[in-house]
Amino acid sequence: MYEQKTKETEHNVTQFIEQIDSPKKREDAYKLLDIFSETTGYPAKMWGPSIIGFGTYHYRYATGHEGDAPLAAYSPRKAKISLYFATGDDKREALLQKLGKHTAGKACVYVNKLDDIDTGVLKELIQQSVEFLRETYGE
């Protein structure tokens, strides 16, 4: 049986951010902490060793696979900052067009630094992700 690797933990978010080597990346991590907390209305929780998540939802796929995940999240990785939003949302692509300098995978949006993106659009992406996941999976 599949066991979910990335789970909510009791690790301290501030301690995690303080361990970031780059002063600029650490500053961006704190700014993101404020943006995600204010936008979602949820407190920050560590998911696994390096993802800072906000809120939670329970998903169940047609295959029977199910688990819990944050409604929105980010991770200040060494190379780039990973932003995690809902997949499958038609509105996401239009918002990404306005975000600024980034690259995108299926679930992640990667940015070098916050100065490269429009934080107003980032807030819209966070709100849209939360709304989409609530509509799709319920409260």
C-alpha cells in the first residue's frame, strides 16, 4: 500500500527558515510566510522537511489513491523558490502569464527571487488555488 511521503509535521517553521544560508533567500522566505499566511488565513505548518504549507485538504483520486496536502505551499530551495498551487485549474495559466519571471512544472512554479514576480498576482494565485481545491475536494 502506498504511504504518502510528504506529511504535515510538528517542526518549527521559523527554525527552518533561519537555517537558510542565503540572506536574500531567507528574507524572501519570511516575506512569503507573511503573504501566504495573510492570503490563506491559515497558519504555516511544515510538510516534510522543507515545504511550508497553509491549510489542508483531503484528496481521493479515481484510482483509489488518497491523502492530505496543503492548500498552498512554498519551499525556499537552494536553486529556486518552489511555489505549490493546485493543478487542473483553468484559471491558473492566465494568472501565470501575469506573474513575472518564472518557470512552471505540473504542480510547482519556480522563481529565483520575489523581486522577479508581481506579489499581487502571487496572492491571486494563492487565493485561486485555495478556492479551486475547496470546490473540488470540499472543506
